[in-house]
Amino acid sequence: MGPPEPVATLTEAARRRLTVSELVDRVTVWAGAAAFAGAGLVGLSHVVALPWAEPVAWGSVTVALVGGLVVSLARRPSRFRAALAVDHRLGGFDQVTTAWELATGPRSAASERQLRAAAA
């Protein structure tokens, strides 16, 4: 049995948001670095004859974009990390992460109260 539905829904939404945030960060850095290197290569090709410089520059930017997308989707944040982000953002005093931890173990009256508090 998992955590209460509001906790699970909130955690999954945070997980999606973290994934998109990391995707944007990763693609921006990687594509920026590839574009910088490609611009240098194209600039050099105006001094020295390098007919392959422009296709290589565009190809490296494309590889950086696709690579950033693949890595971001392959390395999605865990539910625990998303729960920590929710707690940090909402100031929940670890209610969401505690709810995930309590949902996996045996239930007691105290854990049920904690789960209800996290759902609220």
C-alpha cells in the first residue's frame, strides 16, 4: 500500500517538474558549449580551409540537444528526491517524505495519524 493519494499526486507532479527543470538546465549547458565550440570551428574555417566545419558544428549542437534529452529522461529524479523538494518548497517539515517512508512499512496508530496529516 502506498501513501495517500494527495501525497502521491503531489510527489509525481514535483517529479515531472524536476525532470523538466533538469532537462532545460542540461540542454542549455550542453548545447551552449557545443555552439561555442562550433562557432570557434566555423570561425577558424574562415581562416583555414575547413569545408567540413559547418556540418560538424551543426551536428555537435544536434548531438548535444538529443543527448541532453536522453540523459534527462533516463536519469529522472527519484520519488524520494521529489518528496524532499516538495517538503522544502512547501515548508512541510518532512511530512511528505515521512509519508512515503511510513507507507512502505507496517502501520500503527501513530503512522496513520502522520499519513492523514501529510494528506491534508
